[in-house]
Amino acid sequence: MKDTEFEVIKASSGKECIKIAKEHKPNIIFLDIMMPEFDGFMTCITIKQNPETKHIPVIFNSETNNEWSEYNYYAGAHDYIMKPFSPNDLLSRLRRMLIDL
């Protein structure tokens, strides 16, 4: 995100996201449900099972909310945002989540 107070680290796959989470311990993970190697649910579950990363809040994003209602509690995500979303909506959710930490 340009011109915001957030530093963004991008991952191109679920496995890369897990590696980055372990190395950088981000404040929040914004995770697409559809990703190569591990989907968002498997990635979130893996992050939440690791004692070093389980505290990191996860926000899922996808084109439908069916996945959210079925798997959120099992995977351990804290929030969900549907595509397409506005940058302002995303920033608002990120800020709100940081306040709640």
C-alpha cells in the first residue's frame, strides 16, 4: 500500500506466507483464500498451530463469503473482506484490528 502507515510484505504462495510469518512476525496477515501450494485456510491453520505465529491476527479475502462461513472458526481467522473491496475499507479494517490487539 503506497502512502499509508503500513509496511507490506507480499507472499506469492501459502508456503511463502508461512515462512514470512515466522521470519518477520507481522502485526496482521491479509490472506487470500485461493493461493498456490497451500490455500488460505491451510496457511491460516498452519500459522495458528505454530506457537511463534499463533498470536498474529488473520484477515481472509475472497470473492464469495461461503468459504468464510464454513471455515473461519476452524482455520482461526479474525475477519473477512469480500472482493472487490475499496482501499479505504481495507485500511479501516486493518486499523480497527490493530486497535483491538
